[in-house]
Amino acid sequence: MTKNRILLVTLMVAVTFVASATVAMAGPIVIKFSHVVAENTPKGQMANKFKELVDQRLAGKVEVEVFPNSQLFGDNKVLEAMLLGDVQLAAPSLSKFNKYTKSLQIFDLPFLFKNMDAVEKFQQGPVGQKLLMAPKSKGIIGLGYLHNGLKQLSASDPLRVPADAKHKKFRIMSSDVLAAQFEAIDAMPLKKPFSEVFTLLQTKAIDGQENSWSNIYSKKFFEVQPYITESNHGVLDYLVVTSLEFWMDLDEGLRTEIKKALDEAILFGNNIAGQKATDDRQKIIDSKRSEVIELTDAERQLWVDAMKPVWKQFEDEIGKDYIEAAVQSNN
Ligand code: SIN
């Protein structure tokens, strides 16, 4: 071998060594999963299940870190953080995508779905599947829907008919549809992060809020709200999202494995959501801290009549055909 050839071979060996050392040093891909709820909720349990599956199947290649209870990011910051690469997975409520797409507002329309079966049917149907990609032009993509459940109204005074809510302050998620829903009953909506709700209620800075049974129970809202009206007036579900950039940068095989684990975790979360709502509702009743008000058909109809005009207000932004498809899912 000539001197030059020896030098070239040595150089190639050195480059290969440095490259493999760099890969080894780079370590596993870290997926930070940030959410705002407690661990004993459908979302908390789904996130933990996802971590468990990835730990079992992709050890050394992918590492999942779960941050519950707004520990890493609150719901007003998490999507910005995702676009900056500071968090890779999140599952914000469908009501929190206002800045990224108007189409997802459909899920906030009051009294659109008669039950969670209808929600599931719509989400898995053609329009629901199309909506997964609604925020794509802003760099965010949906990987699946996760259920929590139907929303109830909690308050410091009993709410039986819409007039009982007049001039009362309600915390809402960052959704214009939800603002319009409360304005339709002459109440005052205030957009506030989830992490602030308990204190706002406790200090009586607001009079009430709307949420699912599991959130009302796990965040102890029922301890500072003497009345909960079982209104089932809307849905609180989630879009499990990642950034388009992170997702497309993954090696294809790994992406398939991660998606498989995520689908299984979502199915797990969706399977427990219904039972969790029933159990948490019962725990609240048993606590005797809060009275659960069941509406008569006539009382419920008054809420429907007062809130449903909101549909028309948002028909152009959301799309009439999408709303019709959602209505069809009730059949
Ligand atoms: C959540 O369930 O993620 C939070 C819902 C809310 O902000 O009320």
C-alpha cells in the first residue's frame, strides 16, 4: 500500500469511528408529553400508558417523559412550545386550537352531540378524520382523538334554567364559540388557563365554570362549587398532536412503531373515559360537597333553545356541511 493509500484508509476508519460514537452519544429520541390534567384522568392515564408501551418496545431508541398538571407548559403555551421543539406530544382540549384552525370549533357547538357514541362516530367518520389535519398549515398535526366526556355546569348558585346564569361570570377555555355560548344566556365568559380555575372559584373571582366529571373531580372543583348542573351541553375531548417537523424527521420505521403505541394508548384512554365519568360523578355525589342538579326535559329544552342559535353564528367559519355531518352522527 502506498503512503497516501494508508493515510486515506486511516482517515476513513477515523471518520466512521467518530460518526458511530456521535450516534451512540446522541442517545434515544426524547418525546416530552406535556398536559394540564391530573394523572387519574383519561388523558393522564393515556399518557402514562403510552410511556409504558414505548418503554417496553423501544427501550434505548425512544424515551417518553410525561409532565402532568401543567408542570411543563400551561394550555396557553404548549402549542407554541411544540413549534419551537420544546415539547413533542400534547393533547389539548379541542377548544384550544383557535389560533391554529377555525374548523375544530365544531366540537364546541352547544348541544351538537347527543352522547359520546355520536362524538366517536363523528370523529372516526370522514369529516372527523379530515379534521385531524386541520392545524397542519400552522405546523401542527393531529394523531388521534382522545375522549374525556360531556361537560357539566358548576356554579356557586343552583342553575336550573338559563336565566339563573344571567350576569354570572364563567371561566371558559380559549374558544370564541364557548364565549358566544355564555353570552347567549347573558352570562359573562372569561378565558382563563385550566391551572387557574380552582383558585378563581375558591376566591369567588368567578361564579362558575364548565367541565367534564373527571376534571371537576380530580381538580377538586366540586369542593368549592356547591352546585353542579348535569347539563351534558357540550363535549370535552382532545386532539393528540405533534409538530409536523418532529414527526416527519423521524425514521419511518420508528414513526410507525411510535404511532402504533400511541393508537393503543388512545384506545386504552377512550375505553376508560366513559366509566371514569360515571365513577367520578358518583364520588362527587357521595362527597356531599356539591349537589348534582338533574334537569327535567322542559328545563333542558330551555338551555337548548337559548344556546343553539350559536350554531348559526359560526356556520360560515366551521362549514355548514361539517355541522350537518356531525348532526347525522346522532342517528
Ligand atoms: C383539559 O382537560 O385538558 C383541560 C380542560 C379545561 O381547560 O377546562
